[in-house]
Amino acid sequence: MLKEFYAEVDINIPFHDVDMMEIVWHGHYVKYFEIARCVLLDKIDYNYKKMRDSGYGWPVIDLRIRYVKPIFFGQTITVRAEIVEWENRLKIRYFIFDKFTRIKLTKGYSVQVAVNLETQEMCFVSPAILLSKLGVDISLCS
């Protein structure tokens, strides 16, 4: 049975991430997603360095963000990243909550695909290394 893979990280919103209304500028949400994604990839032992070393790049080809409520200077948020698809692409879903009230502030997802670094060709199925890191029985994929 496939394990559930997710990771959470807490971030205290710094002043340099906010506008004059002390609300987080919309572009910084991508950075928060990336921080959580890196924690998640470390957790499954397949971070960006290991991806590269295994011969694959994983560019983001789609990114969606739904802003539910504003995030403010000094607020502590929890960003959750969870893998929801892995067979032909890597889709990670994100939720941003207030750390203390657990009120949902933002949600979204990113989609990445494997690219063979030697040939620069996009792979139409996820490489065996990713499936192995997720505990997927590779014999079931043929």
C-alpha cells in the first residue's frame, strides 16, 4: 500500500514579504509553496540535488494558487505540501493555514514533469527512482 506523503513547515512572515498594508505580496506565496515542497522532497529522500544526480530535472509546468484570506506581517503560518499524483507527473497540493487557529488562508498545487537531463526530452511517465522513493511497487507499473 502506498504511504501518504506530506510535510509541513511553519513560517513567520517577515516585514520584507509585505506591502504597505502589511499584507503578504501575492508573489511570495510561490516561495512559501517552494519551501514546503523542499521539506517534502527531503522527507522522501529525493530532493532537487538527488533528482539531478539521478539524471532528471523536474521543472514546474503548472502552478495554481487560490487566495482565500490575506496573510499579514508577523503572522505565523503553516504550509502543508502533499503528493497527490506521481505516475506521469508529480503533482503537489498545498494548504496554508494560520498556525494557531488552523484557519485556511490559501490553497494551490504545482505540477512537475521529469526531463531526461542527457537528452533534454520530457518523460511521459515518472522515472522508476521516484516511484521507488514513494514505495510504489514498480512491477505494477508495467
